[in-house]
Amino acid sequence: MSYKLLTFKSVNYAMAAEKKTKDLGTRLITLPSWVTSDCGFGLKVGENLEAVLKILSRENIEGIYDLK
């Protein structure tokens, strides 16, 4: 299974995203500063990326990355 990592502009956006999408199997994870210096958290998403993106406001998402 491949995973995606969503980064956010702030901790508040990351925590709100986790709360809105927890039923879809997402998980909030800590990130090193070289990945995101602003927030420090990212949302790990499985196969349901499109469903997660429909729920979340794209303007609050800083980036979407592949996790291997």
C-alpha cells in the first residue's frame, strides 16, 4: 500500500484535518523540520486520498508528498 503525506500551513490546520478525516483512516504524524519548518505535523493518508481532499479545504494544504 502506498501512502501520501499532506503538510499544512499551521498546527491548527493539521489538527483540524485529522479530526475531520479520522473515519477515513488518516493519522497525524510528527515531521522533521527539513520537511516542514512551519507546522511540524503531517497527515498520513492511505488509498483514500481523493475522499480526504474532498473533505479538506485545499487552501490549507501546503503540500502532498509520496511516502515510500
